[in-house]
Amino acid sequence: MSESHRWRVKPGSKVDLSDIDTRDPAGAPGDKDATVAASAALMDRLRVLQERLYAEDRRSVLVVLQAMDAGGKDGTVKHVFTGVNPAGVSVSSFKAPSHKELAHDFLWRVHLRVPERGQIGVFNRSHYEDVLVVRVDGLAPESVWRPRYEAIADFERNLAREGTTIVKFFLHISKEEQAERLQARLDDPEKHWKFNPADLEARDQWDDYQDAYAEAIERTSTDDAPWFVVPADRKWYRNWVVSTVLVETLERLDPRFPDPPEGLDGFTIE
Ligand code: AMP
Ligand code: MG
């Protein structure tokens, strides 16, 4: 039984983000407590499946997280991967590119961080910034960013063929929810470090970002690398959705422990 289809963007379908309720708890196993409990069980299962993926050492999984500021990317990493063996997970955060990174094509720094066989790689922001902030802030002309949709689809298709399963999440929050979370960062001294005045500029460009997200998702949701749009105003629901999709993805991969070396029966440890 698959739950994932609920949030999956079918290849070629139109995306209207304003039509997707950011508070919709569709499919949740119950109220907040019941959903948190279900997430804990999913995290246990994720731990088992990740261990097998690691032992099998043949394939990898790439998880892309994108969202507006305060959309919950960091919180998702923290919650969903709690309990998974850190040796089998790599988290990469993509900030504004350095001089060296800008001296290369936009996929160069991303390709370097793609998970190796046996690993789950998590991208906190990603190559999608190159059709999001770059587009909205006009960091490059349209003649540069527009062909990137195709470049991204080609890149992801190649990774998929080479053994990397890709799942991409857009954590969809409302503008009101973002206001509350940014305000909380201002109010709580332990969250001050998370506040960046530049986030307010991006907030002023909210509609432009929503348009850029919609087009990116529409153009790059493929069977090889589907997008999932997650109603993310409620953190407990968001964590459950991401855990559900990841577990279903890994169950489908069905990683197996490799065959033991020949002749193990002949050994005794004195
Ligand atoms: P944060 O994830 O909140 O630490 O912020 C990272 C910042 O880096 C965000 O403002 C992103 O928009 C920015 N960023 C990430 N990738 C790129 C890129 N390819 N070009 C320009 N800015 C980027
Ligand atoms: Mg930020």
C-alpha cells in the first residue's frame, strides 16, 4: 500500500502551489500524538533499511530538501534521520556559491556531494537554487537559467541510471507560518543565530519564489526523480510525510545483505 502518491507530483502535471493547503493533514494516522508515534515506528524501519543499503553497498539514495526560509529543512534532517547510523548518511548544505564554485558549471559542486554507493545523501538546498534564487534575484539572465531545467533533468536521469534513487521534497509553508517562525527566531536568543535579515528580502519576493518553485517542480518531476509537495505548516505532519515517503522508497529498493563469503561454516573462533 503506497501513501506517497498523495504528495507526488506526476510527471507533466501542472503545479498550482496556492491550491495546496499547507495545513492539510491528509492521510495522517491520527491526531498529533498518534502521528508522532507512527513517525517513530517509521524511523525505526528507516534505520533497518539504511543498514541494509549500507551493507549491500551497490546503490544510493539522494534526498533533496527545498523550502522557503524557515520552511523546516533543518528540522526535517534532525527529526527524520535521528537514529539512523551516521556512517551511512551524508548531509550537504548549499549556500551561496564560492568563487571557486562559480568558476565551474552550476552542477559541479552538487555532483561532488552526490552520495556514494551504500549511502543516503541529504541535500539541504541543492542545484534547484540555480533556478530559484538565481531566477528571482536576477543573478543570471533567463538565457542562462532557463536551459537549466533540462540540464537538471539530464543530470538526475544519469544519476538514476547509475544507481542513485532520487526523491525531492518541497516543504510547503504559508506566508503566515513563515512570519511566525521568523518572529520566533527574533524572540528567542537561542534562535538568533538562525535569523538572517536577507530572509526578509526573500519574504518580500514571496510570490516570485512561489512561481519559480512551481515551474521548477513542474519541469523536473520525473519518474526518475519525483517531487513531493509536503504541507509543512505542522512540523509533526511534515516529519511523518517525509518519513513515510523515505520508508516506502527504500522498501521498494529492497536492499539486501550481501551473500556471506564462501565456507563460513568451516571457521571456529578459539
Ligand atoms: P541558509 O540555507 O538559510 O543558510 O541560506 C543559504 C543561502 O544561500 C540562501 O539565501 C540561498 O538562497 C543561498 N544560495 C544557495 N545556493 C545558491 C546559489 N546557487 N546561488 C545563489 N545563492 C544561493
Ligand atoms: Mg536561512
